[in-house]
Amino acid sequence: MLQKIVEGTKDLEFRYITMGWTRVKPYSGTISTPSKLSKLFNEPTAEICLEFGSQLEKKLILSCHCLENEKGDYFKLKLSEINKKEKLTNSILSIEFGSLYIDSIQLYETNNLFSEQQNYDKLNFLSDAIIVKLNNHKIHPTISKYMLFIGEVGEKEHEPTICSVFFRSNELTKIKKKYIDKWKLRETIYVAEKHAP
């Protein structure tokens, strides 16, 4: 299911990320949102919408869910497709991207046992964090840009929040060390047929 959702963005230009109420931390370079945008889930979730295509013909919701067990709260990311005509609620912030396409998505896990026991095919959870590689092979075949999304607790207890970081390829090592150092790479899903080095 996850593979099919991601591969559905192939050859579609990545246009916008839409968020609800958002907290920007300019000196750390992060954007965080606890807001819900869709009616996909009954439970509290944080959501952002990724929009693709010249007519915005494909929309994906990246959601953060709080999973509780005796060891504490775990915040997992999930990817879902919604109808392009579905109206988003609480839409406040729109981030524009130009002439970029998804090349690949890397799924990262922390080292907790709860993560390892999840049935990802059934629940369609991505992971604790994902790194999305973006590029345009026709214009700049060797230049890539990246997005990091992390599921985390918000200002309130059990409040799911999505933390977003945008950066270039020369910052990849630094960003990974700062935010997901020693986390495990669980899977890489490729979208483009050709990949920049």
C-alpha cells in the first residue's frame, strides 16, 4: 500500500505543502504543526498536505499519530491519499516548490522495541521520521534538495506534531546527525527511474 501511494507521485511535479496552525523556529530552521487538515481520522492527529501536478491532481496527507503503551508515547507518521476535490480545514500556510519531483523516500526508526513490533503493511505507518529527496533531472541532474519530517510530541501531553526541516544536499550529513543520529534506516522507496548521486 505504501509503495503504491509513493509511486503514484512519479512524473508529477511537487507543487505545495499545506499546513494549518504552524510554529516557525527561525534559528533552528524548523516548522512544526499540530493541526488537523482532513476528516480521514477520528483520533487527534497532526497533518500536512502534499500536493502534486499542474492541476493539483494528487493530494497526500502525511499524518502523525500518538501510540501509547506502558513504556510511553510513540509518535508515528502515516501517508494517505485523499480526493483532490476534498476541501482542507484549517488551511493557513502554503509552502511553494517549483520544478521538483520526488526521487526517493527514506524511512527511519528509533531504537525502541515498540517500533520493531509494528505491522507496517497493515497499519501503513511510515516510521518515526522520513527524509524525502527532491530533484529535477532535466534541469539540475546532480543537485538535490531534501525534506525531513519527524513525528513528535507537541506542547500538550499526547499531542501529535509534525516537525519539518528543509535543506540542501550539502547539509544532509549535518541534519541527520542533529535530528536522527543513530536512528535505523528501515527502508528506501524509489520513485524516479534515474537518481542523482
